[in-house]
Amino acid sequence: MRKLRKYASSSSLMDIKITYGNETFEFNLFEELVVDENRINREIQEQPSSYAFLAMLHKKLFRISKDKKMEMEKAYARAYMKAKSQIDSDTNRLYPKESAKEMATKSPNYHLAIRYYHQAEEDWGVIDACVKSFEQRKDLIQTLSANIRKTN
């Protein structure tokens, strides 16, 4: 467990950089998750706005991911229809479905759409992990706050 904390404190995996529209958000997740017991009242006040920001970004990135998936599917469909309407020079007939599918998967526009979709999925997944981490942080703050009240 101690090694994991060491890795978390120094790994670039915890350096989050997400772009949404014209805005880029950068933060170190390890640093954001630290709870200072001496500032528990401040932590309680700040947690909801940080969590709300992450939750809103999470929802927006989820939508972008869905849109990028649809764009990827459209790019494939366009490439497939284009290939399906072409004449095979060997047979002088339209390409069969199997050949059209193969040609569609090789389309540069389809590959670009795949890359955009995968990036959107990764961004959404990263923020999903951040949201879950802040949910755990909330639970920790509640526990610490209750423990402090019991000792006073």
C-alpha cells in the first residue's frame, strides 16, 4: 500500500489534462484529493463545488463521447456506401458487401473518426475516475468530521 501512495504522489498518471470546447483543465489528482484534517471545515465547504465541477464535466464529456461514436458510425457508413457503389474493375460489377466493408474500414476519414472517438472515451473515463475519487474523498471528510466531533 505504501508503494501505491508513492506512485500516486509522483506519477504523471495523476496529472490530468482535459479539454472541453475552448477550455483546458489541468490539475494533479493526487494533490486535489488530499484532505487536511486541520482545515476540515474548509474542506467541507470546498468539496461540493469541486465535486460539482467534476460531475458537470463528466456529463458533458459523456455526451461528447456519444456524439463522437455517432460520427464514427456515420464515417463508416459513408465509406461503406461509397465503396458499395463502386464498380470492381476485375468483375465489372459492384463490390460485394464483404469487399465494401473491408474498404470502409480502411477509409482515412473512418480512422480519424475512430481516433476522435477513442480520445473522447478516454477523456470521459479519466473524469469518471476523478468523480469516483472525489466521492471517496467526500466519505473520508464525513468520517473525519464525525471523529473530530466525537473527540470534542
